[in-house]
Amino acid sequence: MRLDQHLLYYLLKYISIIIFPAVVSAWGTTAADKKNVLFIVSDDLTSRLGCYGDPIVRSPNIDRLAAKGVRFERAYCQYPLCNPSRASFMTGRRPTTTDVTENRTHFREALPEVITIPQLFQNNGYFVARAGKIFHYGVPGQIGTSGFDDPPSWQEVANPIGRDKLLEDRITNFTPQFNLGIALGFLEDEGEDSEQTDGMVASEAIRLMEENADRPFFIAAGFFRPHVPSVATSKYFDLYDFDDVQLPPTPPTNRPFVPAAATDYFAPNYGLDSDKLRTFTRAYLATISFMDAQVGRLLDALDRLNLADKTIVVFLSDHGWLLGEHGGQWQKRSLFEESARVPLVIYNPDAEGNGVTCLRTVELVDLFPTLAELCDLPSPDGLEGASLAPLLDNPERSWSKPAITEVVRREDRSIKEGINGRSVRTERYRYTEWDRGEKGVELYDHHSDPNEWYNLASNPEYTATIQRLKRLFP
């Protein structure tokens, strides 16, 4: 052999004996160490759960997830409506960027090339699938279809349809002036959990985990409950005695002025008597417990498949929901705490802060960068949140980032224009302004007024506080 051939021979031999096995080993270790993600989204769930201190709500499965993960006490959506909120946290962009402020516009109209959370995982070798509602569905009208989904985000989808959809003619509607998707409607149904759409969603998600347990996955389970109409089987209604279900306290009559834009266009409590309101509330709570049972099935499946120690579990609601607070306000599209605040629990098996409650203000838009960091994936450009990974390791660490929620209030929901509201939440204050303050402002001190009854915006003692909070808007 010539000298150069000898050198080439030994170089190739060195690569094959030493370098190549090391690279293969590194690749194998990386693949083996990849974490799965189980992404669980509840629909229209206010923060009424046992782990959030509710005295009567039965939510043992979400509670056990919170006990082993990090529960965020002050987590907020970016828009209190299904489509805008989901478009925001699934793209990691705020509604001002997605240009989605109602349920008819798809985020790809403004962002045709945006990378969603599941797309990021697809692009990095994960199996990616969903069961149920992750992007927007019209509920109950689009149950059983892909709704307002985003096909590029998924490799496989499941759109089950259960008794709750098929038996709509049996639903009691206390507000017949509204369609079932925004009505105070309910049904105490017969049969088994497995016959309800959410029971089927859980079964499909479990199937997806079983079939892909040997490779990294991102599986999303989107439950429809407790979105109205509130449908669940009798055993969940039986958990709640009517006498234990009470309406929230009424604000004092002499409280400071609250702008008209802050409240709904409808009569307080829709003009219904307290017995009907409590009956509906009992049904709403029953559907929380029904949805919680399906979450328990998912967690049990992770344990059975020996995946719990390598799977990040995220549980959230797309936004909150009012149940008569603030003098008879119901549902969403509000910037009050009960509408903007969401339950959020994250379990990362490797986190050092597991089992601790985090009191920092966080946003759903933070989920995208969080999951990218936890799974060691490259974050796409343009994300507008911040990774919560540091808070998962130390929930009590210093954190000054506020939470921003916005909404457009429209008396006629068929049009896009309306009164623009935006709200900033810190650990102590909520500051809200309507049409940049021209239609009113609000300031609430949660240290002394957790019910947001006393608007301090006109008090000159808080002028400097308001100016400081205004500067926090992006």
C-alpha cells in the first residue's frame, strides 16, 4: 500500500472502532432519554378543583397529579374564549399576533407558516396525535368532526361522538334564548362513562399511548367537559347534594363604579331564580368530576405502561368560567379573575420542585417554550411566552413576569368590532382598561379584595400604581 492508502486505512479503522460506536451510543442514549408528553386540555373549566381549595368539588385525579407535579396558583389565559385561547397557546403567540379574537377565524390566515407545538415535536421525530378537542371545535355542534382543527399539526386524530351529542333532545335548557353551546343547559344521563364523548376521548388517547409506548410521543387529549351543555352520568350528579351547592356572594351595593364594558350585556343571572342557577351549577360541578375521572384513566394508563417516569404531563383549561360572580355574571368573555384564570398543573419527572405550589403569575402562552426546553427541542423564532422550566425546579424563585389577558366585548357576536379590553395581572394587582381607558379602567388589589369588588382606579392614592402597571402591557 502507498502511504496515503495506509493512512486512509487506519483512519477508517479508527472511526469504525472508536468514533462510530461512540456516536451510535450517543444517538441511542438521546433517543432513550427523550421524554413523552401527555397534553390534557379541559374545556371551559374554572379553577374549582379540590387542589385549588374548593370545599365541595370532587377532583381526586387532578388533585393527585397536582400533588406530584407543580400546581400554578396564578395561571392566566391570553383570551377568555375557546378559539383565540387555543390558537394562542398552541402557537406560542398572543392574540394580537394570531389575529384571532372570535371563533370563526383560523390562526393560519395571519400565520400560514407558523409552527405549532405538535408540529415542533413531529419535526423532531416524535409520534404526534390527538383525541378530542385541542384546537377549536364548536361545542356541541361539531362533536364527532375535526371542527376547526389544524391538520398539519397531527399524524393521527380521533373524533369520537357519544351519547351526550346524540341525546341533545333530552337536555334541559334554562336559557332557551341561546343555543346549547352558550346556554345553561344540562342532562343527567344514564349509561356508562365509556358511552360519553369524553369517555371515548380517554379510550382513544389510551389506545394511542399503548400503540406507541416504545417510541417518543406527544399525545393530546382534549376533553369537552365541563363546557355546556353540562352532561354526565348520574353517579357524578350523586356526588353533589343540592343543599351544598350555593351561589357566590353578592357584591356590596355601595362598591365603586365598575365600567359597563366589564359586565355582560344580559340581565344578571339571566333573570333566573336561585334554584335554577344552583341546579345548573350542580350539573356543571358533576361534569368536572366526570372529566376528572377520565383524567384518572389516562394517569392510570401511564402507570400501567411504565411510562410515568418518562412522560411530562400537562393539565390545563383553555380559560376560566364565571358561575354567577360579580353580581350575576356567567360564562366567559370577561376580564374578571374567574374568567381569565385557569387551572394549570405540570408534572415533569425530572423537576426538583415537584409537589410544590407555584404562586408566580404565568401564562398559557408560556407552555410552548416550556415544553421545548423540557424536551430539549429548538424553539422556533417568534414565541411570545417564557419557559416555566425554572419554576418547575424552584416554584418559589424570583419571577417578575406579569400575565396579560385581552378580550373584545361585542353585543353582536357576528361582527368583529367591539370594545377592546386588556388586563394585566401581577401577584398583587389586576389592572384593566377598556379601549385604552376611554371606556373605563379598573384596579383591584388582590391582597385585600380577592373578589375584585372594589375598583380602586379613581383613588388618587393608586395613580403611581396604575402608571407602573400600564407599562407592563406589551
